[in-house]
Amino acid sequence: EASTLTAEEKLAILKTAKEVAGGKPVLLTVAEDSTRAAEALARAAHAAGADGLMVLPAMRYVSDARETLNHYHRVADASPLPIMIYNNPVAYGVNITPAMYADLARETKFVAIKESSGDIRTLTDILNAVGRRFALFSGVDDLALESLMMGADGWVAGLVVAFPAETVAIYRLAQAGRWEEARALYRWFAPLLHLDVSMKLVQNLKLAQSLVGQGSEHVRAPRMPLAGEERERVEAIVRAGLATRPALPSL
């Protein structure tokens, strides 16, 4: 919900996360309307103790390749923090291509990619273009196992807020090459993971975590909590998942 938060609120959340993270790294997402605002937030995040940034292209305006690269380089220049590049052309209209990653690879602060194009072929194209220059992460819940199989290093997960043990188990099974066990767990998880791939993913995830006792449904306007048939559908998916929740393999 970054687009509905002020910069001050984002920094307050960052500081709260740092307090409860037990020393684990905390990243702040930079998704601003302008490059100038993104630079300012990157500087403020560093001053507030962020360990890294996840950076999106500037919001609203659909930038071309030259403009997108300029945006990323200027944000990198604004802060010493390491940066995860977030590519989500489906939601934001800007596609960072493998050729563009070859340009970004020259800046050492760019260390990771969150790949959310929805096209599993993109991972192979990135690896062919820049090798292992970046740590690669899947950003689409219902492509996570496929991404791990195709060489992704990790998974920036959504349903983890409601089902953390199962999310971690799939990752660890994949890392161990225990593909049959990973596939079985992933197939059970799939109806829930599909909730992440929706214009209402925020409401879906918050309802799911509320139903398992992990959080609240509160969202900021213009979003509103799910109601009517939409709510009933998500509740049914979550309750079906809980009713058939498998025992996790030993890891």
C-alpha cells in the first residue's frame, strides 16, 4: 500500500520494522511519482537505518527505456544502500528488459531483481544476458516454484503473511532438490497463491492473514475491505486450504 502512504509514514514503518526485526535486514520500497521524490526517499531511508531499497520505476508516467535507466541510476546515486530492482510491467506499465539489466549491471549498488513480469521465460533471458550478476527473486506467488526451478535464488512472497511455514518449506525443498515434495505442497498451496495475482491482492492477503489470526483487514482508501461475493470467495479458498493443510516434510 505504499502509494497511499506519505513519506513520513513510510519512514515510521521502517523504524518500527527495524525495532522488531531482530537484526535481520529491512528494505524500504521506493515507488514514487517522480525521480526527485524517489531520490529524497532513498536518502531519508538511509538516514533512518534501512539496510537496502527495493526500487520501482516512477509511478503514473510510463517511462521509456532511457528514462527508466536514468531514474534508477539517479536513485542509486542518492544513497549508498544496496538496491533490489522491481520489475512489474503488468501492474506499472514499464518493462525492464534483459538488455536494460546489462546497463544496470555496471552500477554495483544494484544487487538483486524482483521479477514479476509473469513470464517464466524472462528468468532464462536475464541469466543469458547478465549471468549471475544479480540475485534473482520471483515476485509472483503462483510462479514461485517454477521460478526456483529455472534458477531464481529466492521468492518475495505474498501469502507468507498468512502461511509462513508452507512458504519457507517450498523454498527449502526446492533448494534441496526435493522437487516431488515441493510440487505436492505447491499444488495444495496454488489456490491460495492465486490470491496474490489480482488487482485486489492487498485486500485478499489481509483477509487471509486475518482469517488465520495473523493480522487485520484494515486497508487505506480508496481500497476497502472485501465484501459480498468477493469476500465469500476468498474466505472459501482460505478455509478450504486450512481444512486440507498438509503436514510439512522434515527439513
